[in-house]
Amino acid sequence: LAHVVFYETAAVNFLLLFSKEYHLRFQIDKYSAWMGMACGLLWGKVGEYMQWAHGFENERRRRNATIAQFLGGAFLIWIWYYFFGFISDKHVYNPVHPYVFIFPIVGWLMIRNCSRYLTECHSSVLEFLGRNTLETYVLQFHLFMSHNVQYIPVIIPGADAKGPVTLKFLNMLLCGTVFVTMAVWARKNTVTTQSCVVDLVKHLRGTMDTSVVPLSSQSAGQRRQQQPEVATEEEVVELTKMESGTSDDP
């Protein structure tokens, strides 16, 4: 509720105290996290639907379900583009983006998973990029973009905005190669650092656990070994007889 009140009232203008760019970008993605959580909650139902749609033993029913899902996804994408997607002015489109971006995403997912064959296929390139998504998202602002995230660096001479298309394309490939390479390197360092920290914490916990062992964690046998043995009453009587020379043993 506080999230909605902040973004749907004049309170959002508080972000203008920082910059107009913050004010714009925070509003573009203001409901993306909520959409993600809603999709997560509905994931179980989606799985049940996929089993139902692809589980028909009748080939005709399975084909009809595939066609219906494909057309439904294409219809959602068409609705988005027909009413909003064609808008080229970002200042006109951005205010409505948080409310309509879910349509093309759901439409694409419906098309992408409309048949068992498509669900079992994947792109190795997209899988590779997906493993480095966090690093590419963070590093894009430090390596791949410049001038208020409006341009990319110009490494090849003559590949600026007024240069030929060929040079600009080659410059984009060069910048993209460096950018992706650095993202992969950053991910490897992140994983290595995380593993080192986890191992260090485990080592420190293990050292503390072995140096100070709580009494409750000791086994009954260990406590019995640490306690001094106490002679029973029969053993005391027998020892007394032995000392006095009146033992019953021959």
C-alpha cells in the first residue's frame, strides 16, 4: 500500500530532488518487482497448466492446445504494440509502460512454451548471457554507457554519431565484446569471493565449536568418562573384608 501511495501520488516528485533521471527511471520499473512476485506465486498453476496442455494422449487435442496458446500469446503482443508499442517518443510511452509491459512478456512466454518441442529447446547463447545477467546489468553503467547513459564509448576513430554505419557497428561489437568479457570475469571473481567467505565462516565456526563444546552437545558416554567412578556398596563391603582378612574367597 505504501508503495502504491508513493508512486501514484505527488509524493513521487520527491525523487526530483535528486535528478529527473531518477524520477523517470524509478517510475518505469515501479511495479516490475510486484509482477515478478505475482508470477512466482502463480508458477505452480502454470506448471499444472503445462502438464495439462502437453499431456493429452489425443494428438488432435494437443495440437489444438498448442495452436490456441500460440494465438493467445500473439494476441497479447499485438494488443501491446497496437495501442502502445508503436509510440517512439519515450516521454509519451514511459508513463504507461509500468502498466502494459506485462502483456508482451506473457505473450512471448506463451509462444515460447506452446509446444513440448519448444519447451525442451533452449539457446546456448541466451543461457550464457543469463548466467551473467547481474554483472551485465551492473557494469553497463560503468563500461558500456556514457554521457548520461545515452551513448556508448567510441574506441574506433571515426565511429562517433556522425561516422559511417560500418564503423559504428564495428565499434559497437568491440565495446560489447569488452563489456561481456568483463562481466564474465566479474562473475568469476564474485563466485570465488563468495566461496572463500563461506569457507572462512565455516572454518571459524568449526574452530569455535571444537574449542568450546557445550555440555548438552556431549554424549552420555563422554560425560560418563569425565565423571569419577564411585564404588557401589557391595564393592565397599568386599574391600573391607579383604583388608581385614575375612574375605569369602578361598
